Amino acid sequence: MRSALVTGVNGQDGSYLAELLLSKGYRVIGLVRRTAAENPYSRVNHLLPRLKLVEGDLLDAGSLIRALELAEPDEVYNLAAQSFVGVSFREPVATADITGVGTLRLLEAVRQVAPHARFYQASSSEMFGNVAAPQNEISPFRPRSPYAVAKLFAHASCITYRESYGMYVACGILFNHESPRRGAEFVTRKISLAVAAIARQEQRTLTLGSLDARRDWGWAPEYVDVMHRMLQMDRPEDFVVGTGVAHSVKDFCQAAFEAAGLDWREHVVQDPELMRPAEVFDLRADSSKARELLNWEPSMDLKDIASAMVRHDLGLSQETAGGPVWPRGLAR
Ligand code: NDP
Ligand code: GDR
């Protein structure tokens, strides 16, 4: 039985990845932080006790060594991060410590405790900043937020460990991917939750920042599949992963409000306070390499994603606690 350690297991991607690995017969150990919240592991409760949890923190090297000793992993997926770009402007040093140096702490712990384990790093399209779209594996990196700077440090650390020590380290440069498990502060979920509240007549308006920024939005369950595929290759390589289609925040609003029979123009207002100090305007993936070498093909488009999220938030579909919503067969 193969064994995998997943950091950030209680995040959106971690929960889907744990489901996928368990379904493939892996022994899965998830790293979680200690928290005082009442229902702290809400995204993975339904996987317990098949999923084993171990306490640890990317800020604490000793806890990572202990987790690796317990897990004895064949594969390590590093998904933990302070992952919200907006917060990174307000907490830049904490973001650097967790998202950047935290990855280096884990790499070094793996080198010492489990050097033959295969390592997946959750790199980000944010590292490209405003370089011309579409972005691929040879596009330059021009980070525009403390989050992107931290991810780039982590990405470069991964390449350095791969080249210096011959470790199997692969980075997935993933573009935005969404689901009903997306954190409520990210724009797609903020919109789908607001649409549901407006449809129930609990609120009238939704306040957003930039409506013109464009993102390449995909469906999260399909993106954890690619993480696993990346660790099954003969040799480690980095891959850009996205749908190849970009839409504006405005487009997402339109699709989400339409899914509930509403007109977004009657409800969305803008607040300059929600604009970021520096914005990334146009991210769109050129994933030719992943399509060719990993045989990976996304199937959900913007309307599918917006509709699935709105239906969930309206209580019309089950998800989150009950198990995965796999991509195909969802009503628009
Ligand atoms: P989430 O924010 O949903 O999950 C991040 C997880 O990291 C949370 O479970 C959080 O724990 C955990 N975490 C945060 N700080 C620490 C720490 N100091 N020690 C241990 N764990 C910690 O992110 P996603 O699931 O959306 O993303 C997964 C990864 O992929 C992240 O690294 C993200 O930056 C990256 N990424 C995401 C993309 C996306 O579109 N979703 C695109 C590209 C990259 P807790 O539950 O306690 O808060
Ligand atoms: P992003 O995702 O920054 O791309 O990072 P987010 O959903 O936060 O923002 C997307 C775009 O929407 C604009 N926007 C708003 N964003 C939020 N959160 N709230 C608002 O009210 C709002 N109004 C407009 C933003 O300015 C931005 O242009 C996500 C995260 O998952 C990262 O961890 C990951 O690395 C990248 O995707 C790829």
C-alpha cells in the first residue's frame, strides 16, 4: 500500500486530493494545524478515520520531521499555504514565512527523513504577474503580490532541491480552480454565496473590487487529479495547468446570477477599498505540455462551474461533507 502525506489537507484542494488518493488505495496522512475552532476539519470530517490526521505546522520544522517519520510517505503533496492574495498585502511577512520558507522547511525535512519520497509543490499562476497571456512553462515570472513572491521563492527552492540532491520534486503551476469547497473570501465563492443570499432575499447587494481582472477558472477536482499524475512520471517536471480560457470577474458574476435567474447589474456594486495595491489583469494558461504528457483534459467551463457553485449554495446539490462532486454530469 502506498502512503501519501498531504499538507493543507483541510483546504479545498487537500480535501479533494485526499478523496482521490483514498479511492486509489493509498494510506493518506493529512497535516493539520491545531485550532480552537469548534468544527475545525469540516472539509475532511467525512473521510475520517480512513484519513489519518497528524498535527503540524509549516512554521515548525520539528513538527514536519515528526509528521514525516509517522507517515513514512512515498509521496508528499505540499498544498499548505497562506493562500489568499489579498491578505498577503496585509500580512506579507507571515505569508513569506508560511508560503515561502515553510516550503523550504518541508523540503529540507523530506531530504533528511524521506529523501526518496516524491514531492509535489503547489505553485501558482500568480507568479507570472502581468506577463502576456497565455502563460506556459517558459514564460518569465514577474510576481505582483507578497503571496506571489513567496510562491516564487518556494518554486525556486523546489527546483534547487531537485537539481542539487536528485530528489523527485515536481511543481504544478496551477491557474485558479474553484468548487463549492472554495474558501468564502475568494471571489467566485463570495459571488456564489451572495447570489444564494440574494435569491433568498436575505441581502440585496454584493460589493466587489476589480470587475475587469481576467482569470482562467477551472474545476478543482480535475486539478487534484493532475497533481497525482505529475508524481507518476518517470522523471520530475514542472507543468502549467489551466483550461486555456480566461474570463473577467464580470463574466463570472453574469454566469452566477443567471444560474439563479437574476441580473447581476441590479445587485453588484464596486468599492475601491476592495481593489488590491497591485492587480494581475490577465491570466490564461497554455497547458499544451500537461495535455500531451499527462493526458490531462479539463471538462468544466465557466458556466458549469458558476452553476455548480450557485446550486450548492442554494442547497440544491449535496457536496462538501457528503463526498466529492466529480466533474461530469452536472446540470448547468
Ligand atoms: P486553501 O486556502 O483552501 O487551503 C490551504 C491550507 O493550508 C488550509 O487547510 C490551511 O489550514 C493550511 N495552512 C495554512 N497555513 C498553514 C501552516 N502554517 N501550516 C500548516 N498548514 C497551513 O488553499 P487551496 O486548497 O485553494 O490551495 C491549495 C494550494 O494550492 C495552496 O498552496 C495555494 O496557494 C495553491 N494554489 C491554489 C490555487 C487555487 O486556485 N485554489 C491555484 C494555484 C495554487 P487551515 O485549514 O488550518 O487554515
Ligand atoms: P486570486 O483569487 O487572487 O486569483 O488567487 P481571488 O478569487 O481572490 O481573486 C480573483 C480576482 O478577483 C478580483 N476581485 C476580488 N477578489 C476577492 N477575493 N474578493 C473581491 O471582493 C474581489 N473583487 C474583485 C481580484 O482582485 C482578482 O483579480 C487565487 C488563490 O487561490 C491563490 O492561492 C492562487 O495561487 C491563485 O488563485 C492562482
